Amino acid sequence: MRTAIATVSLSGSLTEKLTAAARAGFGGVEIFENDLLASPLTPEEIRTRCADLGLSIDLYQPMRDIEAVPEEVFTRNLRRARHKFELMERLGADTVLVCSSVSPLALDDDALAAGQLAQLADLAQEFGILVAYEALAWGRYVNTYDHAWRIVEAAGHPALGTCLDSFHILSRGSDPRGIEDIPGEKIFFLQLADAPLPAMDVLQWSRHHRCFPGQGGFDVTRLLRHVLKAGYQGPLSLEVFNDVFRQADAGSTAVDAHRSLLLLQEAVGAAELPPPVVPTGVAFAELRTPDAEPVTALLTALGFTRTARHRGKPVDLWERGEARILVNTAATDRRDGTRLAAIGLGSPDPAAAARRAEALHAPVLPRLRAPGDAPLDAVAAPDGTELFLLATKDSQLPGWRGDFADLPDAPAPAPGTRIDHLALTQPWHHFDEATLFHRSVLGLGAQESVDLADPYGLRRSRAVTNADGSVRIALTVGAAPADETVHAAHIALATDDVVAAARAFRAAGGRLLPVPANYYDDLAARFDFAEGELETYQDLGILYDRDAGGAFRHCYTETVGRVFFELVQRDPGHLGYGAANAPVRLAAQHAGRLLR
């Protein structure tokens, strides 16, 4: 299907917005009036610029507070409308969005609204323009799509139809099944947006917190199915008011926007994409560092053994049980410090996974490969983390492990651990994009978003996982001051006995994150513990949580550069990540940072 995006959804000047939309693959745009008013280009120049970029101008918007007003006010509104229709003629736009009135002068009179909209449509018809009437969720009297349609139907004018907006429909809890009762040819335009489900005024919700389909809590897929069943033939267009998107790079936002529409079309059967290939496990995590000594000391204390070295690159393989860490000391900016740079994900079909990634605007990264190296595909996540797609053991493709030469005197790796989950901190403007990326490109399921209390504000966190939990990635973003604890990622290692693991780590010279005594006083009030159990947790800095699925015990190492490790003992039924303990952990990390 044709796709479009409202210029209000992107940041920058109108020229920058148009360029970003075209490069992302959109076929058309909605021109938001404020963007035109602020542009130095004439309407004719904008029209030419769109044509040069291969963009159609599918909608001009919005025209506000037109209908159901006293006659003298409506006369002035018609004068204003004539001026806008003349401008649209110059612009080459043939459809205008008219929002239901929020004016205090508006009257609760559907017959008056229908009559005045019919007069407006008469005037629009002189210019070859269609009028798409939309019910704003906060409209003074008309605030549901079915009410707007009744008025359009009563007006009975060929140049008057309705505009359906998923936010206005779903935010009010309206049932979209009724859309099928609207003739498809009378649905002049469709605007799509998702949103989280907060408790706030609907106007503020709409103006600041919309997001692209698949990033929020609305069932936009169901709504689209009803619209298509009604016979709608127009473009799928995004109209998203979002403070973050309006400050982020327009290019990456436009790519994310187009990806959301591709995924939405796939969900309703309107587009065929390469099917998702869900990763089956975490093969390795790669740390890049300008100084290997602190990293190797930390890994040694955690019980890892250096077992192999890459045949052609300064990369060492460290192993313990099923957990594998690569330490890459290739040229790295010292200002970046140690960071989690790449994740190896097992895949039953890496080539098919790469094809889906490319179809969803996540092109495979070019790799410098020696003649004997395994052919590894990798894609970049929105935060820059490289995701390697690696053949699983039953594949005939050569494996990545063959690129490493075993160290002759290396002892066998100690047993007893694997990677439970990885936590990636996202740049503030990539959080929603990251969630959609991991869902759409990798086929991972997204859990509910949670807020974590940080000493300097709230952080949002959302985990994505495969069905059996062998791949778990927690995505987090927050608004804390700029220091390395904000940007740190971490690797959680599973253990059957976190107390023994913590003691072994500390005995080997490792330093665990200290936890305040007040935390353990609170635990004593909330949970029952065996004699001496809570004192042991306090001595080692072990945190504790419990839900219907069982207990979750975990502790953290101190941070090296921008990376730290977590030791996790998870009861089989516990699906969380210690969110209840995050405020204590974050405060302890900030305190440790200030003391250094």
C-alpha cells in the first residue's frame, strides 16, 4: 500500500522533513500548516521539491473550528477557507483535513454542522479539493468517529468525507468495528498512530505522547483491518505528535516510521516480508576496550577462562560454562572506555534473518573478513550495538568458533553459568525505536514497559525475549546526568547459587556493589527469610524480589568503563529482571561514581 507521513511527525525544517521522508521510502506527505508557514519556500517551490523527491502531497492540515458556529462566524470561516484552498491549489494538495470544532462558539447542533460542512465542500469543489472531516477526541461536541460520520452522511456532499485517526478512535475506547459500516469511498483519509496507555488528559496525551504503530498499547492492527474491510483505498499515513521525535534526527525517525508501517501491513496481510527468524540463544557478548587489564581481572574473578584468540584480530575468547565473552582490544577511542559493542545471536537461518533485516531498513553491516573467516552477517541496532546472526549447531554453515585458535595451555572452562539476559541502555531518542526494531527485525516478544526510579529522574525499561527465555534483552532509557553509569550496559550471568557465586567472586578479588542497610530493613518487613538468610544477603549485597512465579536473587559487580556484570539466581517461574530493586541499584551506582 502507499505510505505517507505527516511533516509534524519529524524534526527540522520542512526541507529536511521532506528529504528524510523520501529517503526512508515514503510515497507521500501530509503538509502540516505550521511547517509551511515557517518555510522560506513558496508553495510552488514546495510542490516542485516534493515532485523531485518522488513525494505526493496527500493532505493539507489542519483546518480548525469551521462548523456548527453562528452565521456571521461561519461567513468569516468561509473567507479563511477560500484563502487556504487557493494556497492548496498552488501547493498541489487535493485533500484538506477539517477537525471537529473545539471552539467555545460552537453549537450542539448536528444539522447546522452538516449544513455548514456542505457549504464548505461546495467551495472546496470549485478548487478540485476534497474535505476530510475528523472527530477530535477532545472535540467540543463531536468527539467520536461514528458521530463525525453521521454528520458527513447527513450532509450528503460528494466532496465531503471523513478522516479516520487511530489515536482519536482508540484513545476514547471506541469500537472500531463500526468503521465497516462506512462506505470505503467516503473514507477520504486514514491517519495512524499508537500511544502508551497512561492516565492523563487526552489532549496532552495526544499532543506529546503518540508513537508509531507497534510502539504503544493500542491495537492499531485491528483498526486497520476494519478500515480495509470497509474498502478504503488511500494511503496509510502516520500523524504522530511526540516531543522526542520532534527533537531527534529526522532521518532515523523517518526510517523507524516507515518500518512501523511495513510491520503493520505485514500484520494485516497487505504486504509480504521475509518471515521473522527468531534467535535461539546468546552465543557471545563482545566487549571493546582500550585497556584490557580491568576487564580481564573482572572476568577472572567471575570464574572465566581465556581459552582462545582470534586468528587475525586482537580479540580474545573468555568462557565459563555456556557463557562466552569476547574481549576486543582493536583501536578504540579511550574516551569510550570499555563498552558492550556486539552480541552474537544463534539463528536457525542467518541468511533469512538478514533478508528480513534488510526489508525492514536494517541493512546488514559490511564486515572486514579474512579469506578463512566464517561469513557472519551482522545488523546494527538503533543504539549502535552490532547484532551478529550466527548459525546454530545443526546448520551446515561454518561456525564463528572456527575463527579462534585455542590457546595451548588454557585450562578447561569452569562449568555452571550462562548469559541470563543483557541490558542495553538506549539513547533517549531511540527507546521506542529500539523496542520496535527488536520486535520486528528479530521477532522477539515485548513485555510491558516499566518505570524505574533513578536518583535523577525516571527511567523507562522494556524487555524483549524469545518464547523460551534463552534470549532476553532489557532496553532502558532515562533522563539522568551525563556520566558513565547512565550509559552503562550489563551482562547478567545465571547461577544456581548466587550466594556461592558472590562469595567466590569476592574471594577472587572482585568487588560487589554495596547496598545500603535500609534496603535490608525493608526486605525484613516485606518477606519471611530463614534464619541468617537476610544477613547473608546484606553481607554480600544480594538483592531479593519475589512474585507469583518465584524468587529472584541478584547482585552486581562494580562498573568497568561502561559495563558491569550481574549474578542472577532465577526461580524457573520468575520472568522479571529485578525492577523493584532498580532504584536501590541505580542509587548505589551513582554513589559509587561520586566517591571515585
